[in-house]
Amino acid sequence: MRILWYYVDNMKSKKKTPKQLERYFKGVANHRRIEILKLILKAEGITVDGICQNLNANFKTISEHIRRLVQAGLVNKKYRGRQVQHYLSPYGRKFLKFMDSFDEK
């Protein structure tokens, strides 16, 4: 019964647990992944090839970074035939906004 109340309380407050927050921070724990997030924000629906061209990087490297961003819940994929388009998840958008708050103004 205690577990059920914990679950219900977390659903009401919509606060992330430390474990969930850790997943997001690990997802952006690399400068290249931060660049990818910012690029996806500018070019919604971009493919891995497009990201590789824009960042002048290796396909395999970018694919691995995207896999980690998807696993962290910061990027969503949409399959269009043979193409895979990438979009920021709502949490990806929030995380970029959070990172922008560190920029000096």
C-alpha cells in the first residue's frame, strides 16, 4: 500500500525523482550531444545524415549520440520510410531552456 501512495503522490506533483533527473543529465553529458540537441531545435525533423553534415562528424558517432539522447528521453524519432527524423521531446525542450539559463546576458 505504501508503494501505491508513493506512486500516486509522484503523479500528482509531477516532480522527477533523482533517478529520472540523472537520466537527463547523463543524456547531455557530452558537448557533442548538446550540439545535436541545439541543431535539432533549429531543424526539426533532421536526419542523422543532416546532423553529420552540419556538425562535420562521423555517421557512426552521431548515431551513438542520438541513441543515448533517445534513451535519455530528450529526443524522439519518427520513421518516414527509410528516413528517420529527429525531434526534441518536451523534456528535451525544457532541458535546452534550462541550459540556456546558464548563458550570460
